[in-house]
Amino acid sequence: MRAVVQRVSRAEVTSEGKPAGKIGPGLCVLLGVETGDTEKDAVYMADKIRKLRIFEDENEKMNLSVTQVAGAVLLVSQFTLLGDARGQNRPGFTKAEAPERADELYLLTAKTLADAGVPVEKGVFRTHMEVSLVNDGPVTILLDSRKQF
């Protein structure tokens, strides 16, 4: 799995023109599921997102997690994170997982976060979405469950 994690002061997603999810301070996470990803990848990604210390403490050091600042997560599925444009100008998406399996793992990631006490809002899988956010910092982190060490 790949994720773009952005620290936000607010974020929202609409699906086909209708509101889908909205948060105040927290994390906006764009999540791509790669062919061969498993439940372990989903749990790893949820735990990493939850524990990622990218919020400032009283000394203005990035030392606090989303749970420590009582933030929320806006989780948006985005298969284009698996796009490969090397050697070409039109990206190929052969590394993206099949939609049915990708949705299962996307939902498992959301559930794992929620079960750990993180408020989660979601986009709508396999629809045209628009994401609006205010990136706080800006702080943007890239995660990949296949690059854990």
C-alpha cells in the first residue's frame, strides 16, 4: 500500500458533487492499494498513520500523533498512487489492485483506525471525488507498506 499523508487544519471530500466526508484538524490520507497487498499491509498502514508523530508539541517539535492531538483522519482511496510513468508520459496502472480487493483493504484500513479510537471519515470508493484541504505546515509524508525497514 502507498499513502500520501498530509497534516491538515481541515479537509473534505465530495463524491459526484455530494458531501462524503469532512474533518477539522487531523490527517488527509490518500491511499493506494497495490496488487498483492494483504490484510497485514492494511493493519500496518493504519497503525503507521495512527502513530505518525507529525503534530507539534509545546516546543514546536513534530512529536505528537493524530490521537494525541484528538484529530481525525479523512481516508480517500486513490488508485493513481500506483501509477507508473517511467519511460512514458501516460501512466500505467498495472500495479493497482483489482477494485473489489482494493475496496476490502481500504475499508479494513479505515476500520482498523476507527477500532483504535481514531475518528475516520471516508471518500466513496470508485467514484469521481474532489478533495479540498488546508495542508498545515505544509507537512506531507509518503508511506509504503513494502518499505517498512
